[in-house]
Amino acid sequence: MMNASAVADVERGVIHARIEIHAPPDAVFRALTDPRELAAWWGSADTYQTSDWRVDLRPGGRWSAAARRRNEERLTTVRGEYRVVDPPRVLEYTWEPSWEDFQQTLVRIELEATGAGTRMTVTHSGFGARAEGCRMHGEGWKLVLEWLAGHVSVAEAAS
């Protein structure tokens, strides 16, 4: 697994992120869409933990999750709607976090099979002039991709 890269283009309000994962695209897609798997890898003890994932995996279907930051009682939520569900190649959904008053952005994930596994490319767009939100989410995507790659790679090695 290579390190994740995530670049926040605050001028355009878009994040471009990428990682190579040592697992096939179907395993990566499943980890991105199965509520049990999402709860297992999205977060860490030293940052925040996610829970209560709800997934209606179809175009027009809604999704949501709760999150709690380390050392905080308050729960935050994030939700959205699936726009494109094309396993195991493309997943596109809106992203509406409570900590940004549910302002909507768009996440597009593309998975491409490689000789070593999967190249995952994320484009998170729609931040407009919200430079700080774009920057913050860019940093977040780097962590998220590394958590995902670690989870899927370990699961593949065990099977």
C-alpha cells in the first residue's frame, strides 16, 4: 500500500485524493458500502469513531452515520444520497455534515483494478468559497483512505 495523497484546491473548492490498495476492487467497494465494514474502519481511537451507519445502496438511496470525536460527548452526523452506484467501479454520493450545517458537497470514488490491487481516486467537489471546509476535508480524506487501505488489506490477507 502506498501512502494516500490528498490535495485540496481551495480556489476551485475541490479535493483530489488517491491511494493504491492491495485488495481487489470488489473488496474495496464492499468496505465502502457495507455498514458493518464502514463502522469497523472509518475512524480511529485517537481521532473520532463512526457508528450507526445506515445504507440504502441504490441511486436515490440515503445514507447516514454518527461520529464522536475523541474526548467529546457530543455526537455529530453526516448524511447524503447515493447518485451513482456501479459496483465495483464507481460510487458517487452527496456529503452533508452536521458540523457544516449540512451544506452539501459531492464525493465521487472511482476504483480501477491494477496488477497489485486497486487504484482508488476520490474527487470531492462543491465547496465553493468555503476554503477552510475544503482544506479540513482534504486532510480528512488522507486519513480515511489510509484507514480503508489498512482495513481491506488486512481482511484480504486473512482470507
